[in-house]
Amino acid sequence: MQDRFTFILCRLFRGVRDTRGVTAAEYAILAVGVVIMVGGAVLGFSPYLVNAFSDAGTAITSTQASLPAAAR
């Protein structure tokens, strides 16, 4: 009975000391944090981004329309 109990404890502690996969889990948690931060920034700045891209598109369209037909 004692040997079986010792065997179970050794297996349990071996599993606790095993650190394989810990680094992968840490990187996964870090990646999730980065995704959340980037997503929050995009949502926070989306009105400004929409205006900036609209203004850039308008500027390109108006510049292209003012060029002579041979230059297009």
C-alpha cells in the first residue's frame, strides 16, 4: 500500500514540476493581450480612420480628374 501511495505522489509531483508547454501558454496569453489591445485601438480610432481614408480617396479622385486625358 505504501509503495502505491509513493508511486502516485511521485507521478503527481513529476507532473507539477514538468514545465514543458508553459512557454507556449505564456506566448498564447501574450498574443491574446496584443489582439485585444490592437482591436481596442482600431475601435477607438475608427471614426478618425474612416475620415482619413475618405479624405485620401477624395484627394486622389479629384487629382486624377484634374489630369489631362493623355496622362491618365
